Amino acid sequence: MRKVAIIGAGPTGIYTFYSLLKHNEPLSIAVYEQAREAGVGMPYSDEENSRMMLANIASIEIPPIFSSYIDWLRSRSESYLARYGVEHSSLHIRQFLPRILLGEYFRDQFLQLVEQARKQGFDIQVHESCQVTDLEVAADGVRLWAQNSPESALFEHVVIATGHVWPEEDPTVRTFFPSPWSGLMEAKIPACKVGIMGTSLSGIDAAMAVVIQHGDFIETDDEQIEFRPDQGCEGLKIVLMSRSGILPEADFYCPIPYEPLAIVTEQAIKQEIANGENGLLDRVFELVKKEIEHADPAWSAHISLETLDADSFTEAWFADRHENGPFRWAESNLQEVERNKRDRKTVPWRYAILRLHEAVQEIVPHLNERDSERFNAGLARVFIDNYAAIPSQSIRRLLALREAGIISILALGQDYKLDIQERQTVISTDESVYEFDVFIDARGQKALKTKDLPFPSLRKQLETTGDDIPEVGDDYTLLEPASVRGRIAFGALPYLMHDKPFVQGLTVSAEMGQAMAKAILKPVRQPTSF
């Protein structure tokens, strides 16, 4: 049997495994997962999330494995769902549910994959609580070293599906958390002044992880939510902060699967890339303007779209939020999107931007340095804001915390200083100084480079190319140096974000898994040198 190793048993690893089962001949597959249970994934594990944290993806969007998420949910008992605060009668395909419940689904699907693979004659080994410490491509395959194993194992192919990478936690420090997933879930946070860097869903989730230690959310029949703090918790004050101080939109109704774009087609993007890097961003933005104008002439006129360029469009996009203040705007936006959901009404300009982000992403590796900076400062922010819209329930809870006098939002501006001290964290701007007893950095996954790879031998091999970023093909296999080509499928998203800034998400995980499985099943060409 051909021997394949999958490092990481979160969604990307699971979808790769699933795609490999379609191979006509049985394979020998070893799955390595550093967490206690394979098949869950860090974003959905009960060790890294609380029941208050909601997944911002619904069943209608999640690529099914053996069963769809909604069918799996409907097969659970009333008592099982009740543990997660979910009622059987309320289930529907566009519903946002706790992340740890989605983790239970993936764990169940993974176990079914293992069972089905063995029925098909595959040889399967699952190594849980087992960290891979090194990889090296050799003439006869890929050598893999794992924790608590004195000898290396040899594979023809290795899939790296290690997912998110967060800073290591320091169990002795409980005043600064470098991410919401660096020990925050186990920490006892006192009723004090808490600062959270980031106003997206990660920042809001971090706030929920803190406040649930000091009170309860009470939901009424008309979907109103009140937060009742425990006695003696009057000192709890949370500040969400970012440069702009704006909140994301609540998730909006739109057709799924997505309807095709009329103007920014795959062929149109390829043609602009072929026309060269000079002026590429501006040429593509002209196509974007035509697409939005085609979708929603009234909104285009409202924001004077014809006068905007790839830089000023961002200001127009966020203008309403800057003018109205975060909480007032959030309340108005919540009412609008909930009304549209009830009426099944799609807002054309929102839907156009949602479909545009994946099409426009293709130009990113081809932009020159100046346009790459412009894209990251402008259009990328718009696209991320649009596709990272958050569950309405998260907005309701945020508004309840504001009503209770617990949470506020701070716009830091472009220039501020972050000073992490032993007992507090201090944020300084030109106008003010803010001190926090506990501080949580919730700005999300940062792009990583070759030097950050946790596999020393593979890192050394890749560094011989002189490139800072691993070079991968359309099928996510490593391309350089020639000695590694065809051996390693590289689906570790932090390293892909330089050229694919919107690579995160379950639909992308499924696409990556399918592409990597197809690639590693091709005949291996002998490497040219070592």
C-alpha cells in the first residue's frame, strides 16, 4: 500500500481523508493529531471554546461528509442538544450554533471515516495526543518524527493540515493573553478592567468568555436579551478596541450556493493578470465597480461609486458606521438583517461584494509591492468585513452588555502604543492613556513565513530556495526546492495567507482537501537532487 501521513485532524485534514477514500486502491494512512481527540479541530474544541462562542457558518454552507450538519443535528436527542442550549424544534439550515457543537459533528464524521476506510481495506492508524516534531524529504520518501517515538516513520506523501497557529500560553501569567485560545478558557478572570484588542467575532467571543464568569444572559420570548451580573461584579468593565472602533455587520440573507458573477468572471481576471502587474489593481477595481453597478445601481449612485477608486472605496464602505457610532449602528443593522431574513430579501450590493472576494483574490500573488500594500489597506478590509459578518445572537449579547454598562468600544486611531507590563497592560494614544488589569489580543490569525515552520529539517530544506514564503501550486503541493516536489501537500493556512488572504473557512478546507488528495494520488516523479 502507498503510505500517506496526514498531520492535523481538523476540518482540512478530515476533508483530505474523505477525498482519499475515493481512491480505487486501499492506502495506508496515518493521522497525527496533537490534541486529545482527532477530528475536532481547534476552532471547535471544548478546550478552546465556551458554549457562548458561536460558529459564523451554518449548515447550508458546510460541505457534508457522510451526512449534512443539519441532518446530523436532527438525529441527536433533545437532551443532547439541550446541553448546548439548542432546541430540537428550532433547528434550521441557516442557524448559527455553538462552535463546540460543530466540533462534535466533525468528531463523529471522522470516526465514521476511520470505520469506512477500514471496511474498504485501508490500513488506518490514528495517533492522538501526538505532536509531529520534524519532517524531512529524502530520496525514498518523507521521514516523519513524532513525539514519544524514537525512530522516524517513512511515507510516500505527507499532508500538512495543521490549521491555526496561536502563541504559546504562559500558565503563570493571567493578565495578558496573546490570543483568546492561549489559556483564556481555563483562566479565572476577576471582575476588573479588561481590554480586548479586536472588534470582530474573535474579540466579541473573548468578551463572552469573560462575562459568563460573572453573570448570565437571560433571553425573553421576543428574542430580547438581558445580561444580569452576579452580586459583587460591579467592577467588571470591558473595552473592545481597534484602530477604527467599528463593529462587523450581522450575517445577512443571500442565495446559497452563490449565483455567478456577471462581469468579474474567472476569464476576465485571468486576462487582467496576463496584461501585467502595472496597474493590475486599478484595472480589476474598474471591473469590480461595473459588477456592483450592474447588481445595485441605486446603492452605487448613493455612494457615488463612479468617483471612487481602489483606495477611497474603503472609506465609502465604512462611512455609515463611522457617522452613527458602533452601538447605534449595530442595533439598526441588526433590525435590518433580521427583517431581510424573515422576508428572504437579498441586499444586492452586499451579495456582490461577498461573491467578489474569491474572484479578486486571484490577483494577489501578481500585484507589485505598492499595489499589494494598497490592496491590504483597502479592498482586503472591505472583503474581510463582508464575509466575516457575525451571528445576530452575538450582536444581541453585545448590545445587552452595553445596556448593562459593562462593555464599551474604543477607536485607537492609526498611532498607538501597546505596553505589556507585569501586572497590567497600558495603551497610549496621542490623547489618552488606558490601563487594563487583564488584556486579550483577539486580532486573529497572522500570516506566517518559512522561518516559523515547526519542522526543523523541512524548514532548512525550504530555506535553500531563498524565499521567505513556501511556494505551493494550485493543488497546494510544495514546488520548491525540486527535491520536495510531489511529496508534500501543504495545507497549513497561516503560510498560505500571503497569496490567499481569504483562505480561512470550511468551504475552503473542503476545496483544499479535495485538491491535495488528488495531487498526492498522482504518480511520484523522482526528485532531481538532494
